[in-house]
Amino acid sequence: MLKRSLMILLLISLILSVSACSHNKTDIIKERGEDPAFEKYEVPTTLNIVMGVDPNYKSYTGETPANNPWIKTIKAKLNVNIHIDWFATHENMDQRIDLAISSNVLPDAMVVSPYQFNQMVEADELEDLTKAYEEYASPIMKRIIEGTNAGLKEDVMINGKMLALPSANPEDFSMMWIRKDWLDRLGLAPPSTMKELESVAKAFVEQDPDGNGQKDTIGIAAGTSLYDEYNAGPGSFNLNPIFSAYDSYPGFWLKGKNGMPVYGSIQPETRTALAALRELYAKGLIDREMGIRETEAEVVIEGKAGIFFAPSFGGDWPIPEALKNNPRANWQAYALPLDIAGKFNVKIFRPTQSYIVVRKGYEHPEAIIKIANLTLRDREKYGDVFQPLQNMLVPRDEVAFSVRAIQDVMAGRQEAGNFQGKEEYPMLASDLETIYNVKRPPYDNTDIQYWNLRDGNFRRAYSLLVGGKNLYDPNLNKVYSIYNEGRNSFAKQWKYLADEEMDVFTQIIMGVVPLETFDQWVQNWKLQGGEQITDGIAKAISP
């Protein structure tokens, strides 16, 4: 009898033990009234990362990448010590990360491109984040990743494992930024067509728009990246809008007349666009030092260029730097130039352009989720300078929604209080609270004299109301790539073809090689794997 009682007690003890073990740790934390998304480690935990830096950035408060409010807050709130294994300039980060991946000498976590993510998946270098995400991701994070950006989580699920935390970028596109004060000085209007763009750029070069008595101004500023690929995102100082005005979408996969995928770069429309760009360059209307300057923005910052193309965040950079040199430089943004049908064609990119990854074997993958929760919650407080593992995570309509909210409040159609509770738009409350400090009346006029340039919220407000308003332009025609996968079997081959493509197109525009080089390049592209990739994409997107 005693032996049977002992057996029963032992069985009960075992059941209770199994029950306790199966009781999720996050459930226990919740029962204590705590939030697992911000759970503080009892024992200090170290996270080794890498960081890209701007060597020209100067902090007037003594902050450094290793000693700043983000590092201190992560330590104070989570008990995580951030250690930076190495630094690189933003321009050299990709190269350094490629080297780390190929050698498998990895930090605990880092931010990588779609191509690099693909490499790490193939090399089996990544830790599974599935459990960490499910148990520790904040409700806001899950709303963004699984709500307005549907499909983001699926993008990083490989064989049932979540192998990265994807970025979630707002919809945006390249548009024309132009010196309206130069237009006014010369009695010109913003150029609506390619013919008008050529005329305005010529006037900017020849008619001394800055009034200094010297012929030292540039029509159109441009950089080394002529356009953005399907698996990238809208960048600055490209020529996307000029290509699009000719119905050309290089770097994008389009639906052909037979319904099958075709590559935008090899289409006749791209040849036409290259011919037009070649002529603009030959006439001196595009920066003759395109791609060889120390920074592509220098001619804008120094007040020498009158036009460049960039998304809405051109109001965040480089325009504020230009305004330091000339506070009256009236940069305005327009959804121009239009095509022959009167449409402004814009390339719309996939929401995910980067990934936070964790090396396989790191003991605390949930630390990355907690840090992401913290940066998502507190980024308005501390900004993005020196933010560890910086990875955009906002709703897809963040720019458009914020623009309309600010416009409605300033016009009296809405009250700021009507937008309370929109936590997935973490900067909106501040936008609405501070807008009257930064924007002066009349509120529907965005010329530079109606702004308080000294206000700390100027950059964002200017980007939204000057650039972001173009997301509502009635002439928009959105063009999507029918193939957007960043992870595929031809990533390495694609990188080679894309690099060669950019070199050939640049040489054609700059007159180094004849326009007919395009025709030979198309044939080479097909033979060097382009046709094989096209067939693979056709199979990938077929029902």
C-alpha cells in the first residue's frame, strides 16, 4: 500500500513537472504583469554587431557609435551589452559583410541585403528566429509585419523556419527635386515633359540662375546608380523618372505581350531612353562628372545643381545640408516628367530591402527581437543616428498616411486627437504636435520662406509635405515588377549581369561607347544566362 502511494505521488510530481516545463516562459512573464517584449535579462547578455558609419558626421554632444543613448538604453532596459566588432563606412559595408559571410567569421547579428541573406541561407549560417519572434515580438511589430505589409513573414520563412527579421519600408518613389527659386529667377515653370526638362536644364546651365556672374551651374545631378533594380528600393540621384518617361523600366521584370516575363533593361524602350540620356549628357545638361565625384550630392549641397531625382526623403537629405549654405534655396518636388500620355510612371518596389540576421548558434536570439521592439518604440525619442541593427519597420502607407493626416489637421478637416492610438505610426503624434512650430502660414504653400529651418522636425516635415504629397498626384501610374524575390538560385549570376549592365549603360550615356553597343549587350546578356534566368522566373511565377 505504501509502495503504491509513493508511486502515485511520484506520478503526480512528474505530471506537475512536465506541466511546469511546458508552461511557456512568456506566459509566466505575463502572469507577473510584465511585458515579454521588453523583458530584462537577470544576467548581463552580450550582443556582438557591426556598424556602418559616416566619417564626416560630427556629434556636438560627444556621442559615438559605442557610447550613445541607444547603447545606454538597451543596457538599462534589457541588460544587453552591445559590442561592435568592427566599423566600416556606409559605402564599404557591403564589401565587409560579403567577406564576413564568405569566411563565416560572423558577428552575433547584422543587417544584410537580399543577396547576402540568400548567401547565408545557402551556407546554413543562420539561427532560427521562429520561437523568439512568436514569443517576444511586440504587438506593434506583428501588426506591421503581418498586417499592412502582408507577405513579409513568408519572405523569411525557409523550410518552416524564420531565418531573419525583415525590414518593412514605406511606399515611395523617385521624383523630381528642382530649384524653384532658379525657375522663378529665369521666368520658367517646372518642366512637365522631356522636351521642357531639356529646355530648363539648358537654361540652368547657360543663364546663370544663381546670379554669381559665372558659368558654373549644372542642370541635372546624377550618381553611379542610374536606376534601381527590382530587389532594391528607390534611391537618390538616379535617373528613374527619365527612363520611365520613355516607358522604360530597367532592372524590373515586366509582363510581355504573351503574358510571359520580360526583362525591362533589354526592351526597345530602354534603348530609346539611353539615346535621350546620351544626348542630354553630350549637351552638358547632365553633370559631366557623373559617377566620379567624391559624393553625388556635393553639387546639390554646394548650390551648383538645379535638378536631381530622389524619393520624398530628399527633404531629409541632402537638401538640409544645401540649406545650411543657402537658406533661400527653394527646393521643391514634383511628380515629373510625364510620358507622352501625360502619366508619371513610377517604379514601386518590394517592402523588404534588408534583413536582420542572427548567426547560427547564438544563445539569445530573442535579444534581437527585444532590441527591435525597443528601437521600434523609442526611435522618435533617440533618432536613428548610431542605432544598432538599424532596419526600417513601418507600415507600407507610412508616408502617405502621415502626409494626409498633417494636411487634414492643418486645413482644419481633422483634429490631432483623432489620430491617437495609431502606434504603428510612431512618428505621427510628434508630427502633428510640432507641425505648427516648423511650418509657417500659409500652410498650403511649401516654398522655403514659409518654414522654420531651425526646428528639429524640419527634415521630416519638409520631406512629407514637399516630397510626400506627390504620392497623391493624380497622374501617377504605378509599375510593379512581376518578380520580386530576393532569394533565388541565380543570385550570384544575377549580380554579375547587373554589374555589367550598369557599366555598359553608363558608358553609353557618357559617350564612351556608341549607342549600338546596347544591341550587342542584349545578345550577350541572353547568352550569359539572361535567357536561363528568364525561363526560371517564368516557372517561379506560373500558377
